Amino acid sequence: MATGIQHLALLRGINVGGNNKVAMAELRECFEEMGFDEVGTYINSGNVFFRAPRQQRAELAAGIEAGLSERFGFELKVVVVTEAELRAMIAAAPSGFGAETELCDLLFIRKPLTAKKLIAAVELKEGVDDVWEGKGVVYFARLKEKASSSRLSKLVGRPEYKDVTIRSWSSANKLLAQLDKRV
């Protein structure tokens, strides 16, 4: 029988452009060595499912970051959400978010950053970009037909970016479906 709360760790910046390469088998092994149960990964971009006893999310994330950084030899940032939190984030998306005419992303936030501070830092292109505040997440949409003029990419140059990990709307929903299968 499964013990603990089902969590999802969203790692930031691994296996992107040939940088910070981490094999998923090694990542799973590292989480198991840290004492987590029912560890699994989804695609090669740092999505880790696991069970852990209930504890403060910031404390849990800090422990995971320390363990991963020690194991892989470079600093890794992580946002941890429970299955219930991810479900609430998806349910709370703005009306029409994820429409076929838009490219939509969830910008998951790592403390000390807040949704308000991130929104203040994001430059928007009028008529292209839209942004909404959520709990632990910012919803970002841009028109497909004008996506090349979106200013989301400018976030990379901002200091706030170090505390953000991004998943597409489609990926976020697939992650929730994977969590549902694991129950």
C-alpha cells in the first residue's frame, strides 16, 4: 500500500540545449536514495513523481535541491507541488485558457518569488500576450499567429527567471493524468 502524499517535482533547466544533462534512471535512483517512495519520471525534462510524508513544501524542495545538487555536481532548482495543488492550479486556469488559438504555459513559482512579483517583471506585448495570477503559478498565453512577437522569452534575462520553471498547458495536463494513473 502506498504511503505518503503524492508529489510532483518540477526540475528547472535540465536536459535543455545539451546543458545540465541528467539521465532519468539516475534521477529516479537519486530520489529513491533520498528516501522517497513510488518514484517515477515523465519525459526527459525533469518531471519526477514521488510519495513523501506530509511536510512543508519549502523544506521538502530544499532537501531535494541539496540532494540533487550533490549527486549531479551542479545547482538544481525545483518546484514541488502535491497532486491536489496541481489539480487546483489546472482547475483555476482562466476561462478559455488553453484555447487552440493560443500557446499557453504555466509558470511555476519557487519561493521567495510570488505571482505578483513575477507578473510585475514580465513584459507583455499588447494584443499578443496575456497573463493571470494563480496560487503558486502564473498563467501565460500568447496568440499562436503572433507568437514570434511574444515577450515571454525576455523573462529569461530577468533575475526572477531563476525561480521559475515552465510547463506548457498540454504538459501540465499530461502530468496530472500521469498522477491520476498512479493513485
